[in-house]
Amino acid sequence: MTLRDLMLETGIAPNTMTRIRKNKYVSLEILEKFCQVLKCDFKDVIGFIESVDESHEKS
């Protein structure tokens, strides 16, 4: 399945796909649509990468 096919199957807007490609926030509702179409679980489409917040680092 191509990204275009996924977009058409889920009915999400092109700008949402752009947000995903740029690692920007998308709602859980969008991820749920992906999981329904792909017949998978959230853990199969997302991952957690801890960001380093320099303002909270110890000196």
C-alpha cells in the first residue's frame, strides 16, 4: 500500500500526511484510522523517541 492509497482509504487530508512526514503532531483519531485500515495496533505505527530538553539538563 502506498502512502497515497493509505490517505485515500483513511480519508485523511493531504496536509495531515505532510505533518506525518515531518514528524509533527497528529491526533490519535488519525492513528486509529491507520490501524483500522492496516489491521494493526498503535505500537505497529508509532514509536517513542525521547527528546533532550537542554533547559532541564544537569550542569
